[in-house]
Amino acid sequence: MSQIVVPIFLVILVGFVFGWKYKYPAAAEKLINDYILYIALPALLFLAIARANIVELTQWGFLGATLSGILVAYVCGVLWARARGTALPGASLMGMGSRYGTTGYMGIPILIAAFGPHAAVPAAIATILHNIPAIVTVIVTHDLADKSRSNLFASISRALLTTLRNPLVIAVIAGSAFSILHIPLPGIAVAFAQFFGAAAGPTALFALGLGLAGLNVSARSLRANAGFVAPLVLIKIVVQPLVTFGVLNLIFGMQVDIWYATALVMAAQPIGAGAYVFATRYSAFKEEISIAIVISLIVTVVTLSLLLQVLSQRLPS
């Protein structure tokens, strides 16, 4: 399985080296990220969901285990931040960092590379499950802390509108409509989506490396924040997968299949750059989140390799 994981991390490393050496302007990085977010990944996710059987979209064990892992990781992150003296809404950013993974840019390419195209459907649903709660929670928490935006209903509506505008969410919703209504896809549309979707994985991984090169992480800041950041990384790459694993087995008794594997692999992803985006948006914990992203990515080179090795041995051939 290292033959799959190592090349994936090497693509990220290549993106990082390019970003570090050539110092691309922010506009160039934004362009490649917009291509991934608005075209390549939506094409991949739409096609996977649109061609799926509706029964595949109602995996309750998968849904319950994924959301349980997300919830527990978020609560642990918030409690850790509160124990260190961080009040809400700032603690919600730490909660986001402890449960928000690189599901789109890294999780989807890893799953498809490791388990084949049939992993795309559970990967698409997992991406939405990991994104929507994180975005909604942070926006609502900060809105309620802002006296000028303290209306709960208005805040939730604004947060949901933000998530519904996300191209990945739109792609999954549109694909679900095609699947539920049994709308046939024209051959040209399939070929068109496949063409763009094929570029999603490598491009997203390269862009992830570019983004890491732009993070301001120094040895000094690493030493200064290690004690605060380490528990967040531990929660993300150990606690969240363990909770997901426990719910899959103890509550739902799921057999090891592609949905089971997807739930665990997505839960075990390193901390995603989206957490840094919100830290920048709210001008809080940018340094801490950036350090946590880098550390978690390094650690998951080992942890994801081991997890994928175990899952590949247990999945039915």
C-alpha cells in the first residue's frame, strides 16, 4: 500500500517545492484552487453520485459513524482550547482544526487510488459530511458572539447558504437528483465529466503542496506552539478515527466494505487547509492552525499508510 500512499505524498511534496522555490503570487495559487474547487472535483463527484444506485446513498452505519467521529473530535478540540483559556468563539476554530480533514483535496485521491473508482461515491458523501458541520458551526458560533449578528435563525440561514454555495455540495446535490430520479446521463456528458474528473486528484494534491508552501511556519513558532498544537493533531488523527471505528463496529456492526474503509480513511485525514482559511477570516490562531496542518500531514504519511495496509487486507476482493 506504500506504493499508493508514498507517490501521493510525493505529489504534495512537488507542489510544496514549486511553491517554495518560485514564490507564486496569490492570484496564481487561487487560479489553480478555483479550477479544482469549481470544475475538476465537482465533475468527479457529480458523475460518481449521478451514476450510483439510490440504495448506495443511504448507508446509515457510515453516516452515523462519520458524524460521531466528527462530533467527538470537535468537542475534544473545544474543551482543550477552553482548558487553555480560549473562550468562544475562538475555541470553535480549535474545534474545527481538530475535526476538519483534507477530505476533498487528499482523501478522495487516496481512496480512488487505493480502492478503485467505486470508492468515489462514499468519498463524495464523506466529503460533504466533513465539510458542512465544520463550516456551519464556526460561522454560527462567531455570528452569535457578534452582537450585530446575534439572531440565531439568521445566522444558521447564512451558514447554510454559504455551504450550499460550495461547488462540491452543489455537485453532490445535483448528482443525487439524477440518481434518485433515474435521469440518464448523455454519453457526451459522461465523457466530459470523466475528462475533468481524471485531473482532479493529481491537481488537488499539487495545489495542496502549493498551499503548504505559503504557510508561515518557522522552527521558533513550532517550538513555541508545540504544546498547544500537539493535542489537536492527536485528536484529529487518532481520536476521530478511533471513535469512527468504535461506532462502526460496536453500534452498527458493519462488515468491512468500501463504506467502512471510506469512513475510517476520511476520519484519519490530516487537518485541512479550510481550517486555516477560517482562522484567517476571523484573525485568530492562524499560526497555531498552520503548524497543526503541517505536523498532521507529516504524521499521516505513516498512519494512513498503516491504515490503508490493514484495510486492503480485510476488504473482500
